[in-house]
Amino acid sequence: MKKELVPSWLELLLTTQFFTICMSHLSSARNECNLFCIDCEAPQVAFCYYCRQRHHSTHRVIQVRRSSYHDVVRVAELHDILDISDVQTYVINSATVVFLNERPQQQRVCGVSVVKASSSSYSCESCNRALLDAFRFCSLGCNLKGIKEDMETTVVMGNKTDYTSNDDDMDLSTGSTANTENNRESYSDAEYCEKPPPTKTTRHRRKGIPRRAPFF
């Protein structure tokens, strides 16, 4: 399932509680709520066979089934409306199905939770459950979770700022300044060396006896 092919009703399907008794048909035989409509955009709950005949007769409806107390859907009902190429499929009662949500991986032995070991070389990328074949996810729920994580990673990578050009400019600027200072120092040294040494002046002592004007 690709992120651009995720329908708006999928997350609602995965969070809907099925196999409850329809309150509108308590006395009827087929009053188990195991149907879901993908055409109704408003928030809804699961409904029974009689509700379908009355309110959803022209809509596209998915029937949810049970396998070992977990909800499954037949692949035949999904292949035209949903991309499930990454989800592990199972054959139950001669029908190929996929699980809706992640299943617990722990078993209780004498009151202690034990994780069942598996020799499979394939595992779910979301919950790490062992898979039978080379699929990426064990259920539709894990597939959707993996898509959301990929989208979050894409957003984070897109918000990163590239500071390479600024650093390069800074280095160039610093280097230019350093070169200028070196040139100034070299020029000053050359200028200092070109100045002639100061000339020494010898002071001569006056010879002879000083003559004074006569007093009259």
C-alpha cells in the first residue's frame, strides 16, 4: 500500500468495533454487526445484515470475519479498492484473507507471558511478527503505521537546513581577511626595512678660551 493510495476510510475501518449486537434488530437472527460501508463519509459504526438492506443497499460494503478472535477481510473484497501487495495473506477456510490489525505475539504458559520462537526469515517491519512469505507487514494496521512513519521521516528530512554554503562563505571570508592581514604585515615590514638608518651627529666641543666683552 503506497501513501498516495491510502483511502480516507481505512483508518476508520481499523478502529471500528465489530461483532456487537445490533440494537435495532435485537430479535432478529442475523443481527451481528460485521459490515462496514466505504461510501458513507460520515463517522459510522458497524451494522448488521438488515441495516445494510435498509440503508446501504447501493453502497460498497465490506464484510469483516473472525479468525481466532481477530478480525479479517477476504482479499477478494479488497483487491479492487485497496493496494495490499505489502501485507501477508493467509488461507483460512479455503479463503485468502488479511488481518485488520496487529495481533499479540505473547502466549501465556502457567500464568507467564512467553514469546513464541519462530524460524522464519521474514518479519513485519512494524511489529516484528514472523511472516510466512516475503511480505513487509502482517496486517493492514501495521501497513498504515509504516506509511505514517515514512511520511514523518520525509517531513523531517525536508525541513533540514543546508548550512554548507554559509560555512564555505565564512571560510572564504575568514581566509580573505587573514590574507589581507598578512599582506599588511609584509608591506609594513618591507616599508620598515627600506627606511635609511638615522644619521649620527657629532657634537664638537668649542676650543680656546671664550672671549668676553670688556667692561667700560
